[in-house]
Amino acid sequence: MFNIAGYLDRFKKIGAAKDVMRQAAADSFKEAAGVVIDPKSVVISKGEISVATAPLNHSLVFMRRERIIAALKERLPDISIDRIRCR
């Protein structure tokens, strides 16, 4: 017989991994640029990290983008991040 609870547990693990990545990214932004970002506003896909933040923080992020990318690579070595996009 098919156990639906066991099947759905796989999807909980995927969601938890994304939450950990988002929190690590938000911590990297705070550490490297001094910008506080809500982890829910972070989207990571295809070598790009997209962040929703205030316009004032956009310039801080772009001025310190190399430091942020280095911090991200240190915290998340399994993921390749090459670009940062603010929206």
C-alpha cells in the first residue's frame, strides 16, 4: 500500500533546505554590506540571487557586491552565485 505521509515528507525537506539557503543569504548580506534583508525576499536561481529591498540599499549592495558574493560562496559552497539583482 502507498504511504502518502512518507511521500509528502520529501517535499518538507526541500522547503527546509530553501529556507536555510535564504537565511544564509540574508546573513551574508548583513555581514558583508551591512544591509538587513528579509529572508523571505531572497530568490536564488540559475546562478543569480534576487533580493527585494529599499532603493537606498540597492546602491550599497552594488558597491559591495564582490564582498557579498565571496561571503555567499563561503556560506553556500554547493551553490554557484555569479550575479546579484535588486528589485
